[in-house]
Amino acid sequence: MRPILLSGHERALTQVKFSKEGDLIFSVSKDHVVCAWYSANGERFGAYKGHQGALWTVDVDPTTTLLATGGADNTMRLWEVRTGKLLKTWDYATSVKRVEFSEDGRQLLAVTEKRTGQLSTVYIYDISPDPSEPAPSEHALRIVVDEQPRVTVAGFSYLNHFIIMGHEDGSVSQWDAKSGEHIKDNYSHEDGMQVSDLQWSADRTYFLTASKDKTAKLHDTATLEVLKTYTADTPLNSAAICPDPQQYVILGGGQAAMDVTTTSQRQGKFEARFYHKVFEEEIGRVRGHFGPLNSVAVDPTGKCYCSGGEDGYVRVHHFDPPYFDFQFEVEREARAESRI
Amino acid sequence: MATTVQNTPGRTDWAEDGEPELASVLPQPVTTKNKDGTETVVSYYLNEAGKKVKRTQRIRRTVVKKRENPRVAERRQWAKMGPEANKPAGPGDTTTLGENIIFRPQVGFKAGGVQEKAPEEEKKNDALKKMQIKCRICSGDHFTTKCPFKDSMAAPEEGTGEGAGGEGGGDGIDAAGGLGSTTGAYVPIHLRNGRKGEGERMGGKFERDDLATLRVTNVSELAEEQDLRDMFERHGRVTRVFLAKDRETGRAKGFAFVSYADRADAARACERMDGYGFGHLILRVEFAKKADGK
């Protein structure tokens, strides 16, 4: 496959996200620019200007009408995707590290940084999908996380029942999305190794966390128990679940133990790693980035994936047929049997 | 006549017209439909040098039907915004195509350069397979210089060589030459017969035997060969002194080799001379390491 290199950013990428149909990619970076691209050919659709300071996070609603971004200028902004018009700005005391729309696009959460005098807080807003309707300034719910270490990532579970948070000590916690009550925790990752990314499965009944402890773990949303663990040899910055029928997960990180190989020097050495979701075995790597991978995202239709790196490039890869045909022996037999 | 030209039939004054400008009038493009469904278009144009160029194109038109989500189709029609607002359609300079990567998931994937094998290595492997490569030492499937048993198995050659060498001078040499080079290649004298062949060396067996050779280090720059010889002569007969000299300046490089006739002498000298002060430096004496390679 020939990766498409998107060079719209001057500084390191912090997050990349696909639209629900997989045709648009939104990328944010430490330069205060949000770019939107067509994933089919890498053509840039446009950019959203307004933020000052580094941008940490981006998310698009399921109808691809609204775009939310959060950054180091202590604001979260809401944009209309099509025109680039800034619809709403929310101001906070500290920088916004994560924004996420709920599954139905009706709610939006923002995670604000912990600083001296400020606790890590998660704000939830009710959003209307109609861009002409002004978004509320008042949060519907505010969760102040005081007993636990700083929140690094958060997201809405299935049916907006729970909010799952990842913390800087490697634990994940579950909170009620209506009342803000803390329900349970699980200290799944190694102590002190922060959870760098949290990405959902298609139906949000399980999620994948990536951590600096060189592992990514698959958790069940309701019970928070660890279902699978994928071990890499480098601290991970991001992990994504490929949609069915492909049973793969993609991990991205950096600072690997590089061995000297005979690769072309025009290509970078940092790799995205592919693991089988069920068997936890590594099945392939794709190199190309010139710096650690900061974010990986998979097209919800499964045709491509993209990675944003520290080198300022977004690389979009459209999979070849061998990717779709690959199966373990056991899987092949199981399929054959069930047909008979 | 009239300045306007008219193409009336029966006109006979065409000789008075100006130069007909046939050369600058290009024929119209001609499109023909072929039997196999393609179209052939023949057109003419003037290239940069002003020459008339005929271009023939064979075009096949196929209709590819693709199913697309209506929302995606709608988004494709959106006008580009922001910095892309007035740019033409299609990827601009922010987009480039990378190098082709072969990505094939496989069971038991091992990282560490297995994916990419250098083309030179592949060629070498192929060449090896085609040629009948045989090692001269162990008859294995590799080059002699790459033989893993170079040191250990080169020895059997010496053993057989020495037996033949002891048979007598002249014959020995011929036989040795013959033995060492059963393949017909020339083997130089110092490589035949197992290296330190008896009766081959001038001046006796222990001429350069490293068992009686001492390495002296930390030698002062002002030292000379005669000085060292005198110093070490006290402990026994010195057969050879080699002082490492800088070719250009002639001064000593700091170490020397002293060879004795008798091994015991060498051992005694080693004990006595180690730590001996010479010039402004303290000498260090030890047995020289065996010369490797042969």
C-alpha cells in the first residue's frame, strides 16, 4: 500500500480522528491549527482557525456537522465542520486535554488539566446537533476528581451510561454519566505509568487503553476487567481497535529499541504495530514515521487507518487485499465448520 | 484585383493570390470508433519548436459503478474552506504519496528487519544457490574465507604436510608444494607444509619461535636496538631484537620484541627485566603473544 502523507502541520501531531463514515480525517497538532482532510486521496478540505496555543484533542460528532477541539489556551471550541464557523467557546482555568462526543452526539465532555489550585475536572454539556442552535454555556454535569490522580483521558460508554476515565497512575475508573457518581476503579496498568489513550470498540461495550508501561489493555466497559493485554517494546501513545470483521488492534508509540536494518533512509523507522485482538499476537508492523507515533485512528468502515506522528506528518494507509484475507488457522477452521 | 479573395468556381487569377498558408492550418482532429470498443483520436498540434506533431490516442471508456453513502457523497461536494478556499480541486501541495510498503499480516511475525531483505543479499543468495560453491577446508557449502572451521580444520593440512616435509629437502619441497596444492593452485613456500616446517628455516628451529620471544613495552623514545640487545644479552643469547621505529623520525615507538635462543633464558630475562628502569621509563616485559592467522 502507498501511504498518503499529509503535511499540513508544522509541529507534532497530538490527535487524529475519523468521521463516522470514514471519509474525513481531522488532525490537531501543537501548532494551533485544526485540519480536515479527505481520506480517499489526502486532499485537504480545510482548516479551522481560532485557537491560540497547542491543541491537544479533537472529536467530531456522528453526523459530521460539529467539531470540538480543546487546547492549551484553556478553551474548548465548537465548530461547524462545513463552513469552519466558530460556534462556541468555553473557557476554563486550565488546559483541555480531551474532548469527546457521546455515541449519539448529544453530549460532549471536556477533561481539564490538574494544576496547583485546580483539580482535574470533567465537564459535560448537552449539545444539539443543529449548528444554528447555540450550545449551552452551562455544563449539564461537572465531575471533580479529587481523590484520584489526574485524569488523562475520558469517554462516554454505550448508551451514555458511564463515563470511563484513564488516570496518570495507570488506573481506569467508571462514573455514572447522569449523576457523576464514582462507581469503581481498576488498577490495570503498571503503577505510575499514565494511560495515554482510550479508544472504543464500535459498540462501546469494550475499550482499549494504551499506556506508557509498554502495554495496551482491552477492558470490558461494565466491569472494567482486563480482557486482553498486548505487549510492545516501547511506551505506547495510542491504540485503536479495528472494526469487525477484522480482529486486529493497532498500537502506536515511540522510542523503540531500534535495530539496524537495511531500510531505505527516506523512510522513517517508527512503526505502527498490528496485533491480533483475540490471540494477542503481533502480526505486522508498518514503518514510515520519522518520529514517535502520537495518535492512531482507524476508519470505522475498516478500509484504512491513519497515524499522526511527532514529525508533523499524518500518514493515511489504505489496506491491500492481503490485510482483509489474513486469518489464523483456527479462525479459518471455525469459519469452515460453521458453514457446514 | 480585389483585395478580398473569393473561392468562386472558374476563377483563373489564383496565381496572383498571396502565398497560401497551408503550413499553419492544422487539420481537425479525427475520431474513429474501433471494433473492440475503443476510440481512436488523431489530432495535430504545434510543439515548442513550431513543428507540426501528429498525436494518435487510443481511448477505452469504461463505466465503474461505486456505491457510496449519500452523506459521504454530499460531503465530497462541499466547497473547500479556510486556507483551501480558492484552491482548485484535488490534492494540493500539502499531500504527497509515500513509498510503497508491503504490509502482509502473518502469524508469528518477528520484528527486526525480517521484512526487508537487502536486494544485494538476495542476489548473493541466488548466486550461491546457482554456483557450486565448495569450501577447501571443510568441503561445506560456503566460500573458503567464510569457513567457520577456518582455524580448527586448517590444522589437518599441517599434520599431513609435516610428515612429508621431513622426508628430505628437495623432494620435501616439491612434495609439499604438491601436497598443499592438490587443486593445482600455487602455494607460496611460507604457507606450505604447516607453516613452521622443519628443515625449512634458516638458522634453526627456534629462530623466530614465539615461545622465547619477549615483548618489551614502555620503552623510551631514545632507546636503540643496541642498548636493548646489551641489556638483554646478560640473560642469554639473543637471536633477534626488533625495536618498533617510526619510519619518518627514526625514534622508537615505545615497544620492542627480543627473541632468545633458549626458552629458559627468555623466562629468566622476563623476570629480571620486568620493572627495570631504562631512561626515564620503567620497562614492562612479558611473553609475546603467539602470532595469529597462521
